[in-house]
Amino acid sequence: MAVTTSPYASDALPEGTVDVVVIGGGAAGLNGALMLARSRRSVVVIDSGSPRNAPAKAMHGFIVLDGTPPSEILRRGREQVRQYGGRVVSGEVTSAESADPATDGDLRFTVTLADGWSISARRVLVATGLKDVLPEVPGLAEHWGHSVVHCPYCHGWEVRDKPIGILATGAASVHHALLFRQLTEDLTYFTHGTRLDEDTRARFTARGIRVVDTPVQEVVNDLNGALAGVRLTDGQVVTRRVLAVATRMEARTEGLDGLKLPMQDLPDNMGRGFASGMAGTTEVPGVWVAGNATDLAAQVGASAAAGALAASHINAVLATADTDAALAAAQDETPTA
């Protein structure tokens, strides 16, 4: 699922080579750019304008900003990056790849946008986030981010005490059910073709969780268009006001094939993201990743923190490269005896 945010004024791409291009204008990308700009690095954020949490009315679970609309957090983030000299460019990356190094051997990358413009950078921070892949159940997608939710920590309080249904997608849904049971006493688990062993059924019975094995055919709305329940393949309608779904989470990789970044899979087919090490480092020299593009389960606060950590590491690497270049230049200028 991808929802485009409202358009905003876009900065112009700078000429020449910048220190860092950040691909992705969400919490990880903007916080990384903020740290870099505050370190007097020239930084450009490329933002496609389709953050994962765009459908949600508010972001939760992040102290101080709890309850703030996602669009407002991004607006403030762009403003703060710009006040330190960073640029935020609205656009979609169509290619990103290594380029010939500079004369002093420093790395170079070329990032090209859908409008044909390109920018050269010394380092790249990938913070593209992820996309949630929902089960193909008619009517499910239209309620995504409102009555169809995935995270008990992001949306749980807002749906407390309501009749909630767990639409199972795999083993992760069992854990989902136990977490949402904390929020309501009226919980129904729709196995929807997934396997549920007898031990888990006994545990669900002990917690008062109803299990329905008949597959779900479609989501049913009330006369006002609100989610009212699900229709099963036998025609029965089970009333529910909220459905919780453990989506398959896939890192957004569009336009990034040229970087040749390694990927990693989560267990039980839960998702696929970029592989990374300490501080977002990757096997590709000069490229870092942060946020949901590599940590698929990270919430906004964790993604923002990861962006800051990656940025501090990038700045340290650049500081060393700058010093190496300065030393080499000084030695070249030293007269020989």
C-alpha cells in the first residue's frame, strides 16, 4: 500500500558534487539529513512523497510527538533540515549507481530522478522505507490505516474495547492475536487457510479468543461505508469493527538495483529488506541504509534514531576522507630536498 502525501515546495538540485544524497524523506531520511546538515555537510534528500504511515491520522508511541499527524512530522522535519542548509527535493529515483572516483580516489555516486535530472554524491544513505502487502481480500485495502491495522503499539489504544478480528497470514498472526487480546475482550481469529495447532487453539480458548476456520471471502461495510465485519465463504457474516493483519513487509527498492545492495528475508515469509550492519553500514562501500528499509519492524522513533546513527557514521567516514585528502595534498606541495 502506498499513499501519496500533499505536494510541497521542492528545492532545486545543487550543481556539483554533494557530500551525501539521502534517498527517502521519512523519519529515518530526514533525521539523518538533519544530523549531516548540522555537521555542515552538503546534503540532499530525495523524497517520493509516499511514506508508509500516510493513511494514518496520527503517529503514536513516540514521546513528545505522540498523536501528531504523520504529515505534520514530515513538514517540520523538512523545515528543520532546510534551516541548516540541507535541501529536500520532491522526486522519484530511477537509478542510483557507483560512478568513477574523484582524482583523489574518493568515492562517487550518481543518482538520477524520473525527470531526467541527476546529482553526484560522495556517499549515499538509503532510507526508502517499506511497503505493506495486504492479503487479496476484497474491501480490505480501502480501510487500511483506519479500521484495518497492523501494529498494536501504533493503533492499539485507538481500537481498544472494539470487536477486533485477526485476519491470519501466517505464524506471526498468532503473536498478533495475543497482543491485541490485551486491548479487547472481543477478539476473533480468522485462520483464513493458515495452520493453527492444537496447543495454540487451547491457549486461545483459555484467553477467550474465538477461532473461525472458514476462509474470509470479503470485507463488509455498513451503510456509512465503515467496516462492519467479514463475509465468510459459506455466506456467514461475522461482525467486526476492526481487522488486524500482519502484512508482508517489503523494502522499497525502486531505482536502486544499480547499487547492488544485498537483501535479507525475515522468517516465515514476513518480509524482505536490505541487509545492514552496525550503524546501517552495507557491503557496498559508501552506501548506508536506515529505517524500515532494513529494520522492517521499526516504529517512527526507532527509524529516526537509526537515521541519526547512520548519519553520524557517514560524517565520521567523510571526516577521515577529508583529512586523508588534505594530507596527500600537503605532501604533494612539500618541496623535495
